Amino acid sequence: VLSEPLSCVAHGWDRILPIPIGSNILILGAGIIGNLWASVLHLQGHKRVIVSEPQEGRRKALQKLETNYEIITPQELKGKKQADSSWGVDLVIECSGFAPAIEEAIMLLRSGGTLCIFGVSSAEAKISVSPFHLYKEELKIIGIKINPFTFNKALGWIDAMGDRYLDYKKLGAKVYSLKEFKEAIQELKKGSIAKAIFEIN
């Protein structure tokens, strides 16, 4: 259930390395992928991480990981920049696929920062970016797709992470019987869970 998405995270990890300890990191979206990113970053010793998520249920679920990461709403994230125009982060891991969030993320990057686009947007989605801003701030944008040759790394992480990080409840995942699929879909739409898992007996 978690090895495939974790192997995708492992591919993203390989693409964005190195991430110096002490980096200021922002995760956009606390679905299952965002939560796995939070888990991996914490496992690797990163402490200065903010997670932005609009759904209250998902924010509460992420708190169960006990990472001491700052978990905030997109409005609170905007407030940080409004309160201090110099505020920014070194790395944004975009897990929502929401085009307006990607545009905003670019403007939150510090000079030399990296945007990792992990979330899947619709094929029709468009963003507006200033080439001059990318040039002036020397920004890097990296797209991540699938999981080539990273299952071994994911399995190694699973051994290292254990129940401390991969407990379903801590990740916002919930197990349903197949006949409960309507309830599962409703919970996903409400944002009260990050992932629905179906158990077939």
C-alpha cells in the first residue's frame, strides 16, 4: 500500500539532493504523498519544515506524526510573506497539483531555491512565471514522475521508518471494506482522510 508511493518519493528525493541540514522547507498539500514527504524529511533529520494544507481534517491527521513541524493553512502561509517580505524557503515540495499554489510557491523561494513539482495537475492547467524572476533569483524547477529503480530505496526506508512513521492512522490513511466505497469517497472529498485503503476478504 505504501511501498509504491514511497518509491515515488524516493525518486523525488534523488532528484532534489542535496538538501543541506538546516534548510527551510515547505510542503504544499497533506495528502498521502505530502505526509510521506514529511515522514522522510523528519527521518533524515530536517527540522525546519512547514506543511500547508487547506483541509482541517488532514492537518489534524498530520499532527499525529509528532514531527513538531508547523502545519498551517494556505492563508496563514500568505500571512508570513505579507508580514515579512523577506521571508522565504529554500525548497518547496509541491504535492497538491493546484496550479495557483505552484505560482505562489515560486514567489516564496529564496535566492537559489528549488521547486519540486510532485503533485499531478490537469493537462490543461497553466501557470504564469516571470523568466526574469527565475533568472534573478537563480531558481530551479524540477518535475517528478513515477518511480524508476527506486523500490529498493523505498523498502530500505520502510525498514528504517517502521510504525513510528508508517502507521496508517498517523499518515491519515483509513482501511475500508469494499462495500464501504461510497463512504471512503465521501471522506476523501471532505479531506478528512489522506488515503482510502480497501481490504478485500
